[in-house]
Amino acid sequence: MERVRLAARRVRVPTAADAVHSIECRVGSDTRNSPGGIAVNLETFHGYGEAAVEADYAQCGFPLYLLQKWRPFPPAAEIGEAGAAEAGGDDAEGAAADAAPEAAPEAMPPERDRSVDDVVKECWLMVMPERTLIPLPCSELPLNLSQACDAVLGHDGTRYWEEVAEYDPLVRYESRYAQYLVQLPSNGMSHGDPTRWRCDETGVTCNLWLNLSTGFIGSGRRFFDGTGGNGAAERHFHATGRRYPLVVKLGTITKHGADVFSYALDEDDMVEDPLLETHLLHWGIDMKNLEKSEATMEEIQAEFNSSVNFPALDGPAFAPDNDHDRR
């Protein structure tokens, strides 16, 4: 047990962000349902079948594994037959048993709902290289080791990273506010001339966002590095009771589309406006006649990613979260 306690110092409790391979072998076809089960390395959280665990131990030298074996729960008929066989014994004992009154089937476990997916789940702490098995739970184990075993057993495996891989930050979804967007009367206001675009609050002429509901032109959010806008567009959103959330970046408007952002608290992200052409015409802007004059948010993000050496940063690296800090 002393060797277990020493090795337990290297064990940590896996979080949801850890990839825990506890279902099948990383280098073979074994699963928890295989006769040898799956052994999860409690330092790397990699799972291995009975034949592969030896090679993993030889490579990493860490001795503690959580061994899981799942087997189908035996049907009631099999349990009853097993109980009858145990009660029979040899011929003499069998004869005596035949003469005795029928006993209650004590070998039968309590009744339970045994569906086709019902399995018996067994787990041990396995200590390599001897493959010593310590049944779990075990009160003698260090607390962090017990917690790590419990966390592995209850973990979602690699689901977190599968969801991350499926997530594409460049995919933009239609804003729920676009279809029935309220647009105030223009009263002759027209923003069709790009040379006259400037922030209605501060007068700046770059990183400008047009509120599609009010016609207000405001500067975008300050960039992550302190440059860029001054936040006038967002201040206008709050000053008007948070009723008009959709803004478009003027310098990105082309006949193919533009960057549209929603300040709505339940979106707060880049979005799609399927009626953008109509909404822009309300303010005198014909997107078919415009050409891009400023970088899109995707281009700004790409430039940021290529220019920052994240591992070299001192302390936690700060990167804009899906463009949120750039409007």
C-alpha cells in the first residue's frame, strides 16, 4: 500500500475538459465488455486492453490503473440453476435434498428490472506490473486517488472535445431579431455616401457600426490591445433601452454581405441577417454598389491568431472570445 500512496501523488482528479478513454482501448479493439476489461492510466487517463496495458506501463512507468469490467447480468433462470446445482452436492446429499421439503430459493438475488442493457459493473485499482487488484471502493486509499477513480467512472469520456471539434466559431446563425426588426422612420436620413460615415458621438471614421433600427452610427468596441473603437455603438444600444440590438459594420458591406453583430443579451455574437439588403436600403445604403474598405471580423481574428505566440505569454493567454471583444 505504501507504493500506492507514493504513486498517488501523481494522480489528479479529471475534469470535464479532460479526455478520459475509459470505454475502449486506444490501440486495440478491447472494451469494458471484453473479458479483460479496460484499464485506465490514472495519470494520462488513457485506456488500454489486457494485452496493451503492459506496454503502456513499460513506456510511462506509472503503476496505477483503474480496471473496469462490464458483464451482462445473468438471467434469473441461470441463477436459479446455479443455486439448484449448489444445493444438490454429491449423490447422498442430493438424495437427502430430494427428500427434504422444497427450500426457498435463497440463491436468487432480490428482484430487479433486468433490461437487455443491464450489466454488472466491476472495478478495481490495478497496480502494475504485478497486476495486483484492490477492490473499489477502498477506505485505505488516499483521498485524491479515491476521488480520481470516482471521477473516471462518472466521466463523459471524450464528449467535451468532440463537442469542441464540432464547434465552428465562424459559423453564424440567423438572429432571432432579424425577421421582424423594428426600423424607426428615416426622416430623410441617408447613409448612402461612405465618405460621410463617422461616429455620431465622437466623430471617428473607422470601425463604424450602423444600428439597423435607429440609423445611429457608432464606433465599435475597443480592441483587445487597447486600439480600435470607443464603444459608442454599444452605449447607444444601452441608452435606447436595449431594444435595438442589430448593428452592421459599414466598412465590410459588399454585394455579398457584411458583418452583422447582435448586442442582444441572449445572442451577443456575430449573426446573420437574411433581410440585410432591405434593412440597409431603409437607410439609403445599396449594398450592391459598395466595396469592402475595412477588415472583416474573421480577417481580424486570423491576423490576431497569426501574430500572437500564446505559449510565450507570461500567465494565462488572452485571446478574443469569438470576436466579442472587437466590436
